[in-house]
Amino acid sequence: WLGEYDTTRLMVTHDPPALGDTLSAGLHSRSVRLKAENHARFASTLRENGIEVRTLGDLLMELGERSALRKFITDQLVLETDDQVGAPLTEEELDDFRERMVDGMTEAQLVQALTHQLRLRIGRRPSSGKLEVRSFEVSPLASLLELRLAIVTRECAVIGGKHTSPLHHRLMYLMLECLGLRRIVSLPPPLRLHGGDFIPAGPDLIFHGTGRVTDEASVRYMLGKHVFDVPRAAMVRDLFDRDPTRPCLDSVMKLLTCDTIALLRSVVGEDNPRRRLVTEFVRVSLREYRPVRLSVELHRYLLENDWNVVLVDSVSGICNLGDGKLLCGDPELCKQLNEFGAEHDSQIQATHLEFEGTEHKHDLLFHRRSLCFRVPSEHQAHFEAPDPEQHPWATDLEVPRPASPTQLAKDLTQLRLEEDEEPTVVHEPHLSPRVEFDMLAEPLASLASSPPASIRLSRLLSSQDGDSDSESDAPKAADSLDTKTPQARHGAYPQRERGMHMPRRSRSSSLGSTSAVERILSSANLNIGAETVSSPTPPPAVAAVTPPEHIQTSSAVMMVAPVGFCRNEETALDNFFMCDVDDPMVELERRALAEFGALHRELTSRGVCVLVYSAERFQGTPDAVFPNNWVSAHSADELGESVLVLYPMATESRRRERRQNIIGDLQEAYSRSVGFTQWEFSDVPHYLEGTGVLVLDRVRRIAYAAKSKRCYWRIALKWANSLGYRLVFFRAYDQQDRPIYHTNVMMFVGFSVAVVCLESVTRPEEREKLVSTLSSSHEIVEITHEQVLHFCGNLLEVRSDVDNRRYICMSSCAYNAFTEEQRATLLRHTDGIIHSPIPTIEKIGGGSVRCMLAELP
């Protein structure tokens, strides 16, 4: 199956009587007669275009083996007992009643039973004691096709995970077997998949949407399982919109021909809050894809890849029959598509098809998602009855899930070990049941884009520091993890000759020359090796050729979209910036994503490169939007070598933010990785939450740290010893004399200006030391306790990758809380201020803009 523009030979539709309440208004309005007539008109139009039309029930009856059908119906028949009169019913009596009910059905009744959920309430007759049906309930399974629980590729069919009920799963499995598909696999829960997010676009490209109904982890999982069999895969990410009227990719774009796409006008534009971002993956081996383009606006991506794009007000009323033949429910849209085809010499032939009784011209009248399931022609070779023993109802996983986290770590480690290298496995006793679920929740999901992360993750749960420690509460230090410099990868994907069916596609980079992001995109096969460091050696001095302001300010940052955002009760124990609200999680997530998107646009519009990842709801990481707490990156200009550091986090939910695919991508850009996360599992656990508790002067290698539960002094000393930093410790308290949980809410250090709340440093000697150290190199802007509550200390200085202009990033709440004089001081030392309103993230998450940005120097 090359693409959705391919010739359609077969469409599977719902049985007219089985049309439930899940379909469009046009098919439900007025009367059953109108439904049946509209359905028949649509089927007749398909047949006039040379397409075979089969109803779901007729297709299922193609199973010559009636025993399989009867077993399915018997298993899904729900019996509820009414035992007010007579002896209670036994299981044997219920099973016998089911079998007699199914055996007595005619062929037409079998079809209805296959496409409906039957629920019967039975009891005994008072006189004879025989069983009888007291009442019944029939629920049509029309949603089976409407939900599009499966995708069909040239390699296999994949049935969605979390969306799929056991009944839907079995019926979909049965239908796909009837279509003669060679291989049917199932996505393991809790991963989610919706067929409306899958759009094949030719022999070398597929589009796959993620967002409201499909997880990014699902797409990465399928990339690693050789599901798509194409050189390139474009993941279209809905990070900011999540509107229920645009749940899937096919509600945003439609493939019309081999070189033309219809795109929803309302999502177009770099500044559009509903924009979609594209991450493009290229296959470098049989089961390995690597990202080559990141966060490209969808419309721009299509134009740069030579697609003809027609902007429309709705794509829902378009049904592609292949070979340029389109059916449209809106006459104006039909006219627009035909005019566009004539103007661009395309083979578009749009035909208006009107249904009786419809009230909305853009209604989903014959949208393929709602009425039919289109099948690739190469999968229609036969309709033979499958052998029940060879094709059981159980999930047919290509690779079984490991039985334990230890087995998972072993499987991942053995993928890319050097010949003389021993496997390194996470110690299972340290993993709580919830951590175990999280590891299994993404079974091999990140291997597609970052295989090295799987191997390195277990090693990163150890410190780089090799010094012995006599303290009883300190865990044994582990060796550092060094990685060799990646070599340049060979050509990304094969060039196609002219005259092939699909147009030639370009692969120009959409990013600037930022070191970290560019190294992630350009890195190749990683040769992984482990080197033992007996004692940390201070890195060499900073090279003089690099401007010092470039060392302090990064032109690239990492952000994580707040999917699953809500109040984190674990961190609320000592984060007194968090507020309690009664709003539902879906509403909080929607507002947080909108705020996240606005900040993302403010940064990118000024030339700051942003590497965007997304959390998933099933991961249980409500604070994932604050990635700077668990990871920090350091350039070779700062330390003499590029280093990635992972930090121990105080709560389970925050530890789950260290995801394999993110760590793997970052490791490709940095030559050495250092981890301190083993402190989470010591006899007396201690924590050091990254640049939340360490405010860094990268030029002078000074780290300012306020002592708290989340900032253990011994780990901080080890960190400073490993990276060659000098520590300035102090104690800071809020107005209620409670320890400030993170240093970066009351203090900021830029290249030549610093912001600090000296009121919170109550010990005179510590305050004096702090002021003297800062004032020797920075102009100090002093803020009050009240300004701290408005996040005036939660700032970050960044740099444009385009013109090297430096900006201070903050929230609009912080910007408005600064005085005019304070803002003027900040502007004297920088080229501008970037601010964006993020009230939901600040009030519910207890963090602000600086917490949302992890620098990637």
C-alpha cells in the first residue's frame, strides 16, 4: 500500500441496522429510513466507481468455519440473572442457555449478534422452573469502524492498545483475519493508537499523528518494531491544541494525490496556537530510526518537501477513492479542490455527494473513519477461514514483554554491547512496584530514536565520582560512563530516480547551528564503552576563544510538553508555591499546553532553538514540564569536555521523568555522562535536584545552593568535585520561616547581572559571603519576599542562535512584579526580556519559566 491516494478496491461499511449513536448527525437524524437510504446511496456511489462494498456482518460471515463465529457470539453474550423466584442459577445452566440461544439463531440473526453487544436478563418460570428471558439490551458495535482501532501497513496490521475493549479487540482481530492480512499484532497497554492518526504517503514516507488519542511512545514503539517499512516517518505532534473536534491527524490533513495534500487552515502558521510540529525520522537500519528534523511547523514542512498544499476550512467531508477521485459533502469544498487541481495540473476529480436530511455541510457523512474501513489491495488475495488453533484470540505480540525490570534491562543491554563488555543491570530490589510499571509501560518504546539510551540508562543510575566515602548514609560510588565521539552516519535515505510515483522530497535542516541540537541530529552509530575513573580530575581551563557570554547563555533549550499536567501531591509537601484547585485534570492540561505553546513560540521567534519532548498521561509525571531538575548539560567550552548530568529526585513521580528516549537523544550530543541517582536508593535517601537547587555561574564555575531537603550538601560537594565547581552554600527561608525548596525561585545568575532575595538569607555571615561573591562579577538586583512569590527569581538568560542577542526569560507574572528600575537594570545587561503568561503552570505546578527550560549548551 503506497498511500491513501492508491486505487481503492474494497471498502468495509457498517450494516445499516447497526448504525449506533456514535456516527454523524446526517446518518442519525429524522428516521431509520433516512439512515438506510443515505447508507445505500453511499454504497451505490462506491460501486459506481468500481469499488467492492462489503458490510461488516457479511464480511464476518465469510468465515466458512461457523464454530468460530458461534464461539465469539457465545463468549460475548452477557447473561444477568433474576433469582427472585426459584433456586439460584448455576454456571452450568448459564453456559447451556448460551449455547442453546446461539444454536437456535438463523444466519441473519448471527450477523446481528456479531455486530451487536447482547445483554439478557434471565430467570426461572415460577410454574415449570425453565429459564426465560425477562428483558434484554442490544448495543450496536458501530464504533468498531468509527474508532478505527487498527492501522494497516504493507507489513502488518496493528490493533490499538488502551482504546480497545476485549470485545472490540476480538472482533477487529476476526475482521482483519477475514481480509487475509498476513500478520496481526497488538499494541501493548497502556500505549494508545488510533487509526485516524496514520496516513501512508508513498513508498518512502508515512505521516503519523500524536496527541489526543495516540501516544508518542506508541509511534516510537512501532518504529522499533519494523511496522511501517518506509525510509522516512514524519511524526506530526499535537502539543498545544488537543481540541476534541480535531482529535486525529486525518481531521487536520488529507492526502489527495501523490503530490497534493489538503490542510486545515485553522492550524497553519508559526504563530498559531493550534499549530502542529513535525519530527522526521530516518531509517538507518532494519529496526532503527533516528530523528533528522525537529519541531518543524507542519505547513512549512510540507512546502519544504515539495507538496502542493490546498488550505481548506474542513477536511472531514473528504473521502479519497484513489487515483485522484474524491467525494465531498460540501459543494464549495468540491469546487475549491477541482479549481486547485486544474491550476496545479493535478489529477484531482472531486464529486459532490449529497445526503438527504443532512443539516451540516461539513458533517462526517461518508468520511472513511465513520463509515468504512479501507483495505490495501495487496491484502485482498483471499478470504479463507483461519484455523482457530493457529490464530488464537490472544494478543499476537511479535516480541513478548519481559517478566521483570531486571529482564527488561538485560534485554536492552544485550542489544549493543561491545564484544568484551559485561552487561550492566538495574538492581531489582531498588525498584518499587510503581517504578516497575513505569519501566514496562514503555516496552522498548524508545529504541526507535535512541537505542543507546536503553543500554546507558542502567549505568546512569550510578555516580561518576570514584572517591570512597566513609559516611554510612552514602551509597557506594560507581564508575563514570564515557562515550566515544559519534562518527558521521552515511546517507539518511536512498534517493529515488525521476519518474517514480512519488515526488522527490528534500531534507533541508530546519534548525540552526546550535551544538547540542545539531549533534543530536547529526550523530551516528554510537560505540559504547565504559571507562573507570579512579578519582575525578578537574577539567582543563576554559578555552579563551569562546566569548564568555556564550558559556553562560545557551542558544538551545529542552522543553517537555505538560501532557498529564495536574497538581502533584508528592511535591506539594514542601513546595509552598503550589495552589490547590478543583478544576478537572483535562481542563488543567489544556490550559497548561496552551501556555506551554505560547512560551515555545516566544523563544523560537527570537531565534532560540527548542528541543521539544512530550510527557504521556500513563507515565504519571505531572511535573514533567520542569525538566531542569533532573538533568543538566555542560559544554566543552565550560568544562573542557561536554558532559550530561543526571540528578537524584525526591519523589517517585519525578524520577519517572528520566525517560529513555530523552536521555538517549541527549547522550548523543555529549561525550560523557555522569549520574548521581543511586542516592535515591541509599539507606537514608538524599537528593540534589539539578539546576533547581544549583544556580550556576558557568563562566567562573561557581554554584550557589540553598540547603533544603532537595539539596543534600554531600552530593553537592561530590558534584562540584566532579565538574570542577566551587560551591557557595547558604540557608534561605520564606516569610513563614520555611526552607525554600529550590534555590532558583529566589535567585538568578546571568552573565553580568544577578537577581537575589537577600531577605530570605537570614544568617548575616552567609548573606555577606553571598553578596561579596556575586558583586565581584555581577550587578545585583535585590528582590523582596513578595516578588519571590511572583517568581521574580525564576529567570534564565538565553541567546539567539541567529544574531547572538541575549535575552532574560521570565513569566509575565514576574515581569509585572519587577519595578521599572529593576527592569531597566536587567535591560542594561541584556538585549531584551522574553516573557509569557503561564498562570496555570505557576499556580498548579509551583514552578515558572526557568524551571521549564533545560539548557543545552
